[in-house]
Amino acid sequence: MQKLRACCVPCCNREKQELVHKFPADNERAEQWVKILNVADFEGLPIDNIRKRFFVCTRHFRDSDYKNKASRCINITAVPSLNLKELTDAEGLQRIPPVVRPEIVHQLPHRTSYPTAVAASTIRTSLVTSQLVKIKSVTTANALSKKAIRSGLDEEDDTNAHHERLDEFMDDPFPTKSPLPASAAAPSTTGVWRSTRRQSPTDTPAAKMPKLISQPQTKPKEPIVLQRVKMVPPMAVRKSAAISKMTQTEMEDDQHQAADKQSDKNEGDQSATISTTKVLALLECTPENLQKLRRRLEEQGGILDLNERLWQTLEDETEDDNAMGAAKDTDSTQFLTIKSAATDETVRVSYVWLRDHCRCRECYNEATYQRSYSILDLPLDIQPLTTHINDQEIIITWNDGHQSSYNVEEILENRIEAYQKCQEERRAQMILWDRDVITAKPVGYASVTLNDLLCEDEMMNRIVASLVTYGFAFITKVPPNQQSTEMAVKRLFPIQKTLFGEMWTFSESKMDHSDTAYTNGYLGPHNDNTYFSDAAGLQVLHCIQFNGEGAETMLVDGFRAAERMREADVHAFERLCSYPLEAEYIEEDKHHRHVAPVIRCNSITQTVEQIRFNPADRAALKSIPSESVPQFYADYQRFAREVYSKELEWKFQLTPGTVLIFDNWRLLHGRMAYRGKRVMTGCYVARTEYQSVARKMGLIE
């Protein structure tokens, strides 16, 4: 009999029950049980001690917590939820009555020489907890030896194979078929069974021997002993059945032939062993099914010897299997699996993510587009009580009583895989150019007149799209003054105020700030604002006066230069992504300084996101360890050679009336030396403002 154990729920008053359940092997589930039961004895005890000392009886579980109505095993997600305060709910009280497993005596015919043979025959029954299916049997038999026949057994009866089907003993839900004819005695190879022959002088005798009572029968009945065996997976069995006509029983017997061979020789002239093997597959070993089997065997004079270990280990092994399943699947209790109706794509979404993304009025303010609760109020161990899923919507009732609804497609769109794919698609639309590409006809970049820009919204889209794709755009026919330039820019973006002001005008004769750009000397390709923690996103330049020679503007696609370096020397590229290089800007009353790598990549797509290259603005090199300094200079020079390459450099004359807008995170700009008078005006646009406009136009994510 299974050991009776006391239930830890207070309303059970430590009453001992046969059907009780251990706390789950998974610590998070066990903690959930402890929290629900709220038993004073648990206070201060480690979860491992609670798991060893306490049990919860079946009165506190719902029918849905069990694998089926007749099962003694609970599901992996089951939690005690009934009769926690007092025993009032009939669902838990009337589930399974105490199971009585009496010893059953099989009445065998009186044969003087038969007991030895009967005692040697055992049957192993395979038990697995799965759907009930039809019971099959495979029978193998060995003919009695001539010596056994001479010992008094009836030759005609005993030389025939025993053919017994388990479904003859069972009523519904196991439908029966007519018995196999004698001509069908050949063993089948399609069943999934294990049986072993155990008969040697060293074999341990059966724990319980059947009592033999003389009965006028023509055919002896044999004892049936239910024992646990491991079941071969169906796929493996189907494969072996296709390869060979050897049954699982025969394969297992082959493993014991060597051990039994010597023992068989020692038997000499002893009475021959009847090796009749019956293999029964009871696919749902429940108390109800075992009682049915017992009754049918009693009616037909059979024996059912229930191995006590079968009952003792049934529940423990189920818990172990559940724990292994939980470990195999990164804690399936934390994730919900959903499927897209459009693409048949199956994904897992964590419950804590779903709870955090609830968009009900209590959790989300639709007027401000903000969450309405503290992050500390988000339960990390949140679990659903009920989940309803259809093609378009998911409705979840959480274990804290809150209810949430979600759009399936929105959930699928907000995964990192979808986000990364979208980022990569956007990046693919970007054209990384060199001099030959950008000067080819027809041109792809935008060049629109100020009048068209002011009158047509489509021109705004063209300019911003050109900035995203090529990194620059032109506005032509702009009156050469600061006011008209400002009007053109503000049609597109708000202007960023920096230490240079909002709109600025400078020339070689008016040096308002300490910057080389205020001279007429050569300016190599560079990025502005490397000394700012957030460098300007866009830069605007407009030459409003020029009388002289030279002063050609040059542009270089920094992303193209970086990718060329990655292709040529990936290690040097990666080092430039990690060197903490400091830049600074100093005036009489100002000192700006910032440390950042020369190249910054997107953390998700690993594509180049920003270039911070300005050799003139570098501060004293103290942010790099001494042993890495030589390598830094080598890598920095290598990137400079790419930037200064004539293949990448595009030169053109920026004349009065033409406004140039370019991406300061991507393009490097410079200017050739000149003679004469040159007056420039311009401004900056913050990166976040530029991206906001582009995002509203649907050009970036």
C-alpha cells in the first residue's frame, strides 16, 4: 500500500491521505505554492526543506489540474486553489476514493507438474501517462520439451502457443475484438512492447506465489505481474520495425542470451521451462483502469499481482519528469507561444513583457502616450489564470486579477527579430557612395528650389529622403542672405542653438570664434562638434558672397570609408570602434570636452551609425593605455587614408544661392584653401529633430 501522508493545508488538520502531491521541483513554482497556501509552518524554512517535509492532498486541486479525470498525476502548471480555508468545494472532495488493492488469487487447474512452470512466467506491463489507446498484446511461446510432455502435461494443450489478449479482460473505454485464430500465432512486429524471459536456477523467486486450487479447466491461466518498464519512443520503434522483424521483446532477450546460456546448460535434465510471454500495454495506468483489469481477471480466473513499487514511484517519477521538462524548456511557465495567422510564424513572448505592455486605461495614458504605473509595481513572476487566443487578439486574465487584451500582429511587430529585420531593410535603402557613384548621371540626390519647397509638401519629403539615402540635399535659388537661409531651413526642421548661436555668419575677416573654419586655409574632411556629447545631426552651409579663387567644397561619405576599412582590416575597424578618443573646444569663457570612439555601430544591426573624425579637435591623448597608443596611431592613420582617398572625395563649388544640407553623423566635409573674400552663413539641426521628421514621414524606424 502507498504510504499515507499528512496534508499541510490547515483546514485538513494534518489528516493523512493516500493521494497527495509534493511541492514542485522547480523553485519558482514551489514558491508560488508557498505563497498561495500561506501556511505558518513555512515561515523561515528553505524551499528545499518545505519540499521534503510537506505535501498537499488532492482536495485542493481542480479537475483541470490533472492530466485527465482518472489520473493521479497533476499537470506541470497546477497550483492548489480549492478548499484552502475550509473543506466546502465538492470538486476536490469527491475526486478519487481511496484505492483498494487486494491480493487476488488465480484459480489454476490441478496439474501435478505445472507449478514450477507457472511460477517462472512473468509479464511486464509498459506504463506511460498519455492518451488511452487500444490495448494490444504480443504473444510469444516456446513449445514444451519432450521431457516436459513425458512428465504428465497434455501434449496437445501445452505445445500450442498461448494466445491471450488483454482486451478480453477489459470493458469500456477499451473496445474488444474477436480473439486471434490459432493460425495467427506468429508474433507481430508492429507493437511497442518489452518482455523478458527470466528462468534460471539463479533467478529470484516471485514475491507472491499464486495459490493453486484444482479446477476442471482445459487450459492453465498464468499470473500477471504489473511492473514498471521504460517505453521506447514511438518513432524509434517504428524505425526498428521497418528495419527488422525482430520484436522489442526479442531484441531485449538477445541481450540476456549470453548470460542465460551457461545457466541453461547447468539445468541438464531438469523439467523444461515454459517461456510463455505476454506483453500488455496499459497506456494509462490509473486506479480505475487497474480495478477494471482486476475485476475482469477475477471473472475469468486470472491473477493480478500489483507490484508495490509501482504505486510508490508513480507520483515521484511524474514529478521528476515534470522537472526535467521544465529544465529542457527555459522555464515554459514564463512564456506564451503564439502563431501569426498571416505567416504561420510561431514565437514565444514572455508574460512579464505582456503585462508591461498592457494598454488598458489603468496601465496606459492614451492622451500622453505614457505608462501609468511604477516599474516597481510590475510583478516579475506574473502568471496568467486564463488565456484566450484567436487569429487577431489575445485576452489574458492575470493571477493578480488584472485583465489585458493584445493585438497579435502588434506583438509580432514588436519583437527584436522584426525590429532588426526592419532596421536592416532600411539600411539596405541607404546608398554608400564614392566619387564615381555620386557624379554619375542622372543624379539621385535631391535638389529643389526654395519656391517649390515653400509651396509643395512633396518637396520636403524629397529633401529628407535624400538626406536619409545619400546624406545630403540641395536647396537652390535661395536669396544669398541669412534670413532667406533661415526660412528655408525652418520649413524643414527647427534650428539647434549652440555656442555659435542659432544662425551664424563668418568670413576670413571676421573671426568670432576660435575655429580653423574662420580662416582661408585648407580644411581637410572632418565632422563638426566632436567635442559635444551630442554632435549636431545636420549642418547647413550657404555661401552668400565669394570673390576670389579656390574654396571648393568637398564631401566624403564616412560610412563608405568605414566599410572599406572593415573589408580591408576588420580588427583595425573594431579597435576604432572601441578606442575612447577625447576631443575638446576651448575659448576664453568656454571649454567643451567629450570622449567617444571614432566609429560607432548600431548595437542591434552592427552597421556604422556615426563617424567622429576631426584630427584638429583632438585633446591630449590620455584616455588610451600607453601600451595601446602605437596601435591607436596606426589605426587612426589608416582610417585617415580612407577618408582622404581621392576615390571617395567629391569636390564642387558652392555658389551664392545654393544651400547645402548634410548629415554630420555620416558625411565629412572640408574646403580647399582660397584667395579673396568669402562669406558663409549656416546653422545646425539636432539629430533627434532630424530623425523625428524622417520618422513621421515613414522614412526611418
